[in-house]
Amino acid sequence: MNSKSPERPKKRNYGLRSARSRRPDSSVVRVASTRLPTTFGVFDLIGLERANVAKGETESALLLMLGDPTNRAPLLRIHSQCLTGEVLGSLRCDCRGQLLLAMSAIADEGSGLVIYEYQEGRGIGLMAKLRAYALQDQGLDTIEANEALGFDADCRDFSLAVAVLHELKIRQVRLMSNNPQKVEALTKGGIEVLELIACEAPPSPYALSYLRTKKKKMGHSLTIM
């Protein structure tokens, strides 16, 4: 009796270059890809890198993708890492809730993507973020705390997310965000935002002051405040 061995799932690179085909430029390359079972479904998880010549460093991001996002303008969430919220369960922010909300919306639609960037604390890093929290404990708001430490209100750079979309040949998106800076970054990078979809998680009482500051001083389009 002949029995066929099960076929291995085909690898999908969605136009992304592999690390072995890395070129001496600033192109985004695929370091690794795998399948990630989640409570919202089985996503493709792709590790990405780009050499940032100006900064003299290698930038990394994760691409969490469901279905084929190239069939139509996909749902997109550009999400910055938040270890305190996503791992430790901090209620000082709404980051974990936003990520889960985006993944749930993508699962409901059957396709979409999350570009997950390592930009803890709006780009200032984990230790500086903790120092900013300590200043907030003394009465400063989130922006005042950043500035007291010598940082801008928001130190993030969304050019890597733009580069990922170009590598995927995605030119139009429906963005899940409350942040006007993300819309501006995508538009300047040649990505058309067809629709801006609110990404508002139910706020914790501990996060109200933080969210009010983001709405008042940073122009975030929060409707539940």
C-alpha cells in the first residue's frame, strides 16, 4: 500500500527579499517567516530587517499578516512595541487593547496586516520610558516627561513601515489608527490612505490622563474621551 507523505506548506514571501539575497542598499529583507496560531486565527509572521545607513544600524520589524493583502486596499495597523502594556498588562496605556482590536478586525475581514515596530515608549526606549513614567508619577504629563528627559514628544520614525508596504507592492491602505502622524508619514511615502478607521480600546481609569494629553497636545482623534 502506497502512502503519500503530507505536503509541506508553501512558503510565501509576498515579494519580500530573503536575507540570503540581501543587497548593499536599504531594501527591506525577509529574515524568517513562520505561521503563528493566535486566538484570532493563524497569521503569517515575517521577521524583517533594513540597514539604516544614516543611523548606522539595522532596523527590525515584524509583519503579522492574514490572507492576501494585495487583493484590495488592506486593513493596516502600524503598531509600536509596548512591553509594559502587552507583556506586563500595564493599564497606563491602551497599546495592548489597540493591538488586539486590530487583530480582531483583520480576522473578521479575513485579510490585513500589522506592522509591529520596535519603538518602545514612542521611540525613546524601555529604560527612558520608565524614567518618563517616574516623572509622570510626580505630576508631569506624557509629553512634558519626554521633554524633561531631552526627547521630543514623539521620536518614532514610520519610514520602515512605508518601505515594507512598497516591498509588498501595496499602494493603498485602510489605516487603523488615531494618530495623524501615521497618515502623514504614509502619504509622504507614496501610500494612499483610503480610509482612516478609529482604533479605540475601552480606556482604563489609569490611562485617562495619558489619552487626554494625546488628544489635546498631539491631535489624536479619540472619540471615547
